[in-house]
Amino acid sequence: MDFELKSLSPEQAAALAVDALLVLVPDALSTTPLAGALATLTSEAASKGDLETGLGKTLSCYRVPGIRASRVVLVRAGNGSGSAVRKAVTAGLASLKQPNIKQLGLVLSLLDDSNDAVSAAVQACADASYTYTTTKPSAKARALQEVVVAVADASAVQAAFDTGKAMVTGVEFAKEWANRPANHATPSMLADAARKLGRKPSIKTEVLGPKEVAALGMGAFMSVARGSVEPLRFIVMHYTGASKSSAPVVLVGKGITFDTGGISIKPAPEMDEMKYDMGGAASVLGTFAALAELQPAINVVGLIPSCENMPDGQAVKPGDVVTSMSGQTIEILNTDAEGRLILCDALTYAARFKPRSVVDIATLTGACVIALGAVRSGLFSAHDEIAAALQQAGESAMDPCWRMPLDDEYAEGLKSNFADMGNVAGRAGGSITAAKFLQKFTADLPWAHLDIAGTAWKSGAAKGSTGRPVPLLLQYLLDEAARPAPVAFAEPKKASKRARKA
């Protein structure tokens, strides 16, 4: 989908050569008289009550004299805030689902020029028209191809428009890979997608296979992959937008491309949704796709441990003890608590980059869904500054998270008689004890954990990936790029040629 930003008054927007106009009307409509058919239509519809008050209320019109587009939809945009605009655009596009609408004029000229509103409008437009087609030939592809965003002053909101477009790119990349069935998104296929991103400006990708991962001593990661015929992949991505001496942000994405639960097998109902268990990995890939568009002045490392969690004769068993890359041993009490096992080795690996911050992203626990539902992702961190920055980024990007506790007492249940720790600590506070497990592998790292189990996808009739938390992550990185960066240590050694070909 192509977006174009233009400075257009309502009168100029009425002359747009598009199939339809979607006009956002604020509750507090300006009393200053505006010329032209579109301004007259809007004013009269509002004053006579044909366009009801209330966020998302719409009025559809056809063949209005003086307006070039054959269809016009007026929609109430409340106070014009980002969240209000997102709801308004979603409501307006719901009444413009005709397949012959390929070009749309999205008129924001009646609103105050707002960065939040422009970014939200672009994202909502893409989200409302998104269609997954990769493995569904019968699905109708997205009809809407071009959107002209009309504002009062394009120069005032250009940066927000560019960010909104990049978020669309990243979210749709994440949606594509998370929505694919597991046989169309194996660890090797995920690695190929990362390699393709590595061809974009400022991005490099390395892929490590089983032999390289074994040489690193990633025993926890390898234990999860043992039951699958699909070989594991450890994906290492670098976005270089600042000097090499600038410490990077490291993003670690859980890449379980299908999760049966292993020997601790899951119930059959809704197990198909476990293809979404690589939502963290998809969000890292999506964030890198967005970085390639925006080219911010920051260094970012993406780490994706990827494998399947399957039950067979070689699969890890409850009661087995494995040794992590950190040297700490883990008693596998439940093989369905596998995400933390692949993440803990990736977190140990992350330390070599001397990062300014490390954020892991994972569809980790059903307990987080119970705690926060599908509205906010769970945020865990012992570092107030990082937690505050992530929370602020989430609010700005309308991709919110909520900080959860990390009291030391929550780790008591992880004690084991046979290893340094168990991999689970019972049902109570499950999202917190999972975070406490990961914390054991972060030592002095400036670390945060995002549990996206409730926000990465939707179930039911609207089943599908949401692409979250790409907007949060991208906004966090843009905010970090505006802050002074600490100096990193020497460039880490590159993987072997064999690793790059794995």
C-alpha cells in the first residue's frame, strides 16, 4: 500500500481524483467559514444532526455536487487525538469495503495538525485493509492500494507520517510471518526471511546452525529442539545506524515456530494457534524492516533463537537436567515452559555486545493473558529507566504495556533439589516467575522483558497476528536514538563462514 502526504484544504481535497474520500470531523468543528463543497457538506451535516455526535459515527454520501470522488464518508473523530483518530478511521473504512475502491483520500484537514493523529491514521488505514493471502489462494487481496493523506500543513507532520509508514511496514512484516502456518514458517524459513532483510541498507544477518550453537554451549536452547526434525537456527542481525563505538540496543525474540508443549503436551483444542509462538521473533524481524526504512542514528542487534518444540523419542523429558550457556543447570520440570529455555541462552549471548539495553520479547505465559488480557503487554524490568522508557514508548505508539513486579520472593519456587533451578515455579504468578527465571541470566545487563502472549494475536472469528509490539519497539528505538549513547566495547567476532551459510 502506498501513502502520500499532501497539504490540502477541504476545498482542495474535494478535487482529489480518488475513488472515495474519508473525512474526519472533530467534535469541536471550527466555526470559521470554509469555502467549497466538502466544507459545506461537513458543516451542514453536523449542524443538522445528520452526522451524529459520538466517536466513530459515520455518514455516507454518494455523488455530492462539487466533489470529484463518487463516495464520501464523514466520520466523527472525537477530540482528534491519536487513539480517537484510529477508531474513527477504522469505523470509516468499515463502510468503504467495496472492492472497486483502490484510491482513497483520507482528509485530516479539519483536525489540528497532530503527529499522533497522522501516524495513527496511516496505521489504522493499513490495519483495517490488511488481508492474509500467502496460503489462501481464494482470499481476495487488499483492494485499497493508494491513500492520499490530506492535512493542513504537511511539513509540520512529515516526520510522524514517515514513522507511521515505517510502523505499517514493520507490523505487516510481523503479521505475515506470524500468520503463516508452521510448515510455511520453519526455523530455516525464518532465517531466510532474516537473510533477505540483511540485503537492505545498514542491515547484516548471520545464521548459526546446530553445530555452531553446540560450540557456544547453548544446552538449554538445544534441549528444546531435540524432538523436532527441523534443525534449529540462531539468527543474529545487526542494524548499524550510528558509529561502531556506540553501544547497541539488543532485541531478543522468541522464535518457537510451533509449540506442541513437547512431552508435556498441550490439549488439542486451539493448538493450531501455537504457530503464533514465534510472535517475538516476528516482531524483531518487523522492527528491522521498519529500521531499514527510517534509518535512525542508533545501533541495534536482533537475536532470534528459533526451533520447534515437538515430542518424539529424542525429546527432552520432565526431570532432565540441562546446562545453559551461562553454565547454570536447569531441571526441566515442564517441557511446555520451553520459551524461557531458548531465551536464556540468547540473553547470555547478548552480553557480548555490551549493550545499552536488552529487551526480550516473547509469547511466554498464559498467565500474562489472565493478568492483562489483550490490551497491554506485560513489562518486567528491575531497571526503572528502561521500564519508564518502554512504557512511554508504548503509550506514544498506542501499543501499551504495563509494568509488573519482580520481587525476589517470586523466585523461591524455582529452587530445585537437582539443578541450579527448575524451569517452572507453579501456577501462581506464572508470568512473574517466568520473568524471574530469565532474570537469572541477565546478571548486570540493563534488561527488560515483554510478555506478549495476550497481545501478539487474536483468537476467534478475527483470528490472526496483530503485529504487536513492533510499534512499541520502533518508538523505543527512535526515542533512544535521540538520547546520548554509551560507548560499546570492541566489535564482537564474526561467526564463521559455516555459520553464515547454515
